[in-house]
Amino acid sequence: MNDMDVKDLLGMALGEDAPGGAVDPSADVARGRRLLRRRRLAGAAGVTAAMAIGALVPLALQSGGAPAGHPTASGSHSISVSAPPKSPPPPKAKPAGGHVALVAWTGAQPPGYEVSWMPSSWVVQGSTPFALTIAPPGDKDKEPSSFLGKLVVMLQSASVTSPPPGQSQPVNGRPGVFEPASEAGGNTEVLTFQVKNGQWVVVQAPMALGWDSAQLAKFAGGVQVLAAAQQGVG
């Protein structure tokens, strides 16, 4: 809009010619220009506000949660909740370990010693004048003078004049001393007891028998030392 347009608008607004004929339009032109500037600024502000609202709408949509049934944005983090680990089952109780039962012995007796009791299923493997050897069934070691893992009866060595230290365990009412494996050494427990003629007899038993001192004393109570038995030395 030019200056003549502004003057025409002002003349129409007044509806009559100004008195005196000539009119100085400068003041009116300035007012018109200010009015026109305000209208332009108002229009520009409206456009700017609309653009700002249009920019905010997508942001508002993005800030909300994803609609149901749609996956979340790739940048979001999901929390995985795992089930607590199952406790391991309690260990099964081991069956109580039993011992090899003592049974009456009626079989052949090797010279040197006689026994009234035997571990069930065990066998008399043999003897020398120095020892009686009783072995578990199926024992691969057939040598009677090899005592490992076997039940052995012998006289106390001639070089020893007194029983070893240990727990008191009488046999047939006579003195006896019991040494558990922790004291005797290895996996063998030892019972040294005195017989009627005053000799000391040694019985060594493997832990595989599962005997306590009383059971070992029961076996020893059935031992008889014969005339052929001899003491070792050393």
C-alpha cells in the first residue's frame, strides 16, 4: 500500500474535505503507516504461533507411551526379571553304615590258634606259627603273611613286655587295651589282651569290618592260643 492509498482511506474515514482546502497529509500518513505495521506484525505473530504449535504436537505425541499392541521405541530399555534360581535338592541321607556280623565258626581250624567267631562270609586264609589270617571273600591277596585289609591274630612280640597305651577294653574279664585307627595308624584298629596263661595276644582288624571296641572284644573272647603258636621278634 502506497502513500496515496493511505490518504484516500483517511478521506473516506472523515467523509468530508478538510476546511481551508489544502491538507497536510504527513501526520495522517505516519498514523496509517503505524497501523499498517501493527497489522503486519499481528499477522506474522499468528503465523509464528501456528508453526510453534505444529512443532509441539509431534513432540507431545512422542513423549507419550506407545499405543497398546505396538513395540516400544528402539532406544528404550526393557527390564528383564528372571525367576529366582531353584535351590538344589537336599543331599540324600546316606544309609547308616552297618558292620560285618559275627557268626559262630565251625569250620576247619589251622594249627596255632582256634576261633569261635568269624566275620560273616570271611574265610580263614591260612596261618603260620606266628599269625592267623582271616580275609574278606574274593580277596585277591592270597598270601597269609600279608596282613593289609585282613583280620589277624598273633602273639605279642617277644621284645615287648607290656601292652601298648590305649583305651581299656577287657576281654573275658581280663585286661585289654583298644587302639582306634587314629592311634594305631592306617585303617587298622588294634586290640591287645591277656589270655589265661598270662600271654598277651594282639588282634588287628581293618576298618572295613565296621567294628567298635566291644565287637572286637567279642571276637577276641573266642580266640584260643594253641601250643604251636610262637611269638615274633621285633
